Amino acid sequence: MKLWCISQTDNDGYDTFDSAVVAAETESDARAIHPYGHVYPEGSWSAVYGCWATSPDQVTAKHIGETDLDAGTVVCASFNAG
């Protein structure tokens, strides 16, 4: 399993996440993980919480390492509380 740093600038006001470190097999899988820990299957992206990007296309993922964690695990997340 790979570790990814995911980030977004689509939604950058107060009470939003700007980044997280997650475990996923692929870049596409990583970009579909919400910092709350939910994994959004392709075609069902939702901005239910209003605190993250509105689409996986708005999320950047950078491979940063390897891990034994399960896919979808959020290691840490950066939240900008207002």
C-alpha cells in the first residue's frame, strides 16, 4: 500500500481541510478519499460536508512512501478551523 499526501485549494475558507495523508493503492484512489475517512466511489463524489474539494479532479495527490495500513486509512489531516 502507498502513502499519499492529498491536498486541495478549491475550498479554502474557514472550517475546511487543506490536506491529508492517506493510504491508497493508486493516485486515483487517493484523490477519492475525504479527510474525514470516507472513500467516494467513482461517479458519486459529494461535497456533503462543504469542507473539502467539490470533485476528485480538484485534489492533488503526491506519493510519499509505503505503508502496511489498509486502503482508505487517513493518517492525519490539516483542518483550518474558523
